[in-house]
Amino acid sequence: MEKIDLYLKKLFTINRYLKNLEFNMQQPIDLQTSQYNLYIINKDIIGYYLYSDMYQSVDTYINNNINKEISIEDFKSRNTITNFDDVDGEMIKTFIEPEELMIKNVKFFNNFFIVDDKFLQSFFGDENNININKIVNKQTFIGKEGIFIVDSIKNEQEEYKKYIYFIKSMPKISLEEFRINKIYIFNDISEFESEFNNYMKGKTAEKYFAIRNFINKGGIYNIIDNAKRIGLYIHIDRIENYEDKEETNENRNYLEKFLSN
């Protein structure tokens, strides 16, 4: 396959994947069936292609040929391609690892994007010699309620806490807005399932926050169910500039105590 065909294959792959992700974000989540095992990669590799002039041409071509057969060869026949700038295999490897940051004593992913195994295989391909098994892979739920990435993190007592990283659903993917700004921490996944089914299911993020009286600014809050604390809600405010501030107030002490119990 010629280099231009490999390059266009990546653009077509991104376009199909983003449209499918946007569709899934408009559907209600069923915790029994709407789960995925998705890989977390650096967002910069997606942006490199997404913001290119060639991608805009591919997107226009696909949108103008809805319900028609589309192909790379047909696209090439309709567009004059004078030059293109692809990323070589060695540079691609640098985009595999997502960034990790620490705020409010909690580690989380930053500047990242989620993709499935078909995307990885189609986009990166065998020619780049990338071991998919080494890429961060997490259980993920996607729907109108939001994107929930499930992680298990061990505390000092060798007990696991369930971290649920939240990304707000959007009608059209914006890499700038694709970021974690809410984190839920539970002792067990069943507590998250109970919270979701009782309060989140079928609701937008705003409606859920209103029902639970969560304040939409930086802070740590209890998640209470039947007068029992089942978890914590952490809102990451963008004005924090992704810095791990040295907090001495009761919020920090409260969080540390919760994580250690």
C-alpha cells in the first residue's frame, strides 16, 4: 500500500471512530451491556491528524456521500493531493503513553483519548511494531449520562478503591473538552452501580449534579445513599491549572482518610 493510502486510511479510521463515539454518547447506558474495554492513548496523536487540512477534506467527502459507497480510491479521484505530512512509526510510539497528573492527592489521566482495539490495529498497524497489550486498557461505559472510565487503585492497606473517571458527553467531539473533570471514588463497583441506577441513569450530567446538590466548582463532597456515605465526588476546576496544590484544609485530610480506610 502506498504511503498516501496508509495516511488516508488513518484519516478515514479517525472519522469513522469519532462518528461512532458521538452516536454512542447519545444513547442511554445499560451497565450490563453498554461497557467497553478501551485503550487510553495520548490525545496529541489524534489532534495531529484531526486538525490537518487533509482531514477536513476527508470529512467533507464522507459527509457529502452519506448512504453512498465511499473509498480511499474514490476520494483520491475527486481530490488533488499535492503533499501530505504523516508521522513516522518511531514518533507514533511516543504518543502511546498518556499523561498522568496528581490533583487533590488523586492521580488521573490527562491529555488523553480513548480508542478500541480495532482502531489501534487499523490506525497504527503492524508496521509500527506496537504491542497493544502494553497500552493502558480500562473498562469504560459510554452514553448520554457521560463517559465513565473504571480504574482500581490500591491503598496503603493493600485494599482496592474504585475510581470512576468522568467525561461529559458531547454531541460533537471536541478534543479541547475531552478531559476528566469529575472523579468518583467508591469502595466497591456495586456502590457505583447503585448510584448510577438510582440517580444517573437516563439523565444528563447537569440533571444528576442538580439532584445530588453537587457544587460545580473545585472541591470534594460526600456521596450519600440512605444516610450512608458510599463514596466521594471530586470536581476538578480548570482554574487549578492541573497543579497538585499543597492543601492543608479539611478537604485534603478528609480525602486521605477516606482513601486509607
